[in-house]
Amino acid sequence: MNISIFDLSIYIKFFISLCALVNPIGMIPIFTTMTNHQSFLERKKTNLIANFSALLILLISLFFGNNILNIFGISINSFRIAGGILIISIAFSMISGQFINNINQIKKTKEDNTLDNISVVPLAMPLIAGPGAISSTIVWSAYYSSWINLFGCTLVIILFAFVCWLCFEVAPCVVQILGQTGMNIITRIMGLLLMSLGIEFISVGISSIFPGLLH
């Protein structure tokens, strides 16, 4: 299916779908929680690495995602379930307080490799470029597969990554307003929300693989 590069409605729909799936504004408290132990420069570095990594992941999904999954015999629904399990494991550590202990340890050690790991996992994947965003990107590329359409979708993904980066840039203000006690409360609330999101990913994946099982 081919469309004109100037048919902006198609790309607007793609952009809106990415924003709806990821909810960059709703991600601000999560980013704040995960980076409240970092300095100003470290937080900016985390923000940049996370969104650049998410950009690369979505671009790879756009151009090669369907082929990669087919090579390994992995379905979108299986990927969705795996992402849900990963999110639940992260959420459990946030609710139990282990996540706070981990970031406090990071604050003491200041390990740069740990900083990079936080940027890529879980921030870039699966929280920004998660199963929903990746599957949406792959489906979009399957319907609009001409090179000019892929170029338009590439611009949309770049714009989406910029919006996420911009939202995370305001996170330091949130840290100053909430304080440590507020961050501890937010951590557990976000853990519950993330666990719900992970369960939703898993349930959608299972219901798609086994229609009628969860109805």
C-alpha cells in the first residue's frame, strides 16, 4: 500500500499512536524515580542515551523488525508477553523497595556502566520502545512499505523521540518539588502502575495467541 509523502494524515496517525502507546508525559514520574539519585549532567546523559537508544530500536523495527522476528520464529504477541514479564519484574522491585536500595547503591558507587544500563534497560526498552511501540511500528511498515513512506515514518519516529526527550528534560523540576519522601511514595505508586501495564501486555498477548481464553 503506497501513499504520498505529503499525505500528512497518515503520519499524524502514526505519531498519535506512538504517543498513546508510550504516553511520554505519563513517563515523567517514572523517569524521575529512576534518575533521582543522579546529578544534573548524569540525568541529561541518561535522557539522551535512553531516547537515542529508543530511536534506534524503533528505526530498526521499522526497517527490519518483521524480518528479524520471522528469522527467529518470534511472533509479536510472544514479544509482548516477554516485555510484560520484564516490566513486572521491574515493578516488583519498585514496590518492595529493592529498587530504591539499588539506586541508593548506584549513588554511592557512581558506576558509569550502570548508568548506561539504566538508560537502555529499562528506560529505552521496554518503557519507551516497548512491545506496543515496536509492534505498532512493524505493523505500520508492513502496510506502508515503499521507501518514501518509510522515510516519512522515520521522520515521525525522530519527532516522537524528541518529544520524549523534551518531557524528560522537565523531570529535574519534579524532583525538586517532590523531595525524597515524595519520590519514595511515587516509586511505589509507579510500581503498581507498571505492574498493571505488564499484566496488560501479558493478557493481550495470551488472548491473541489463545482467542477466547481470557474472555
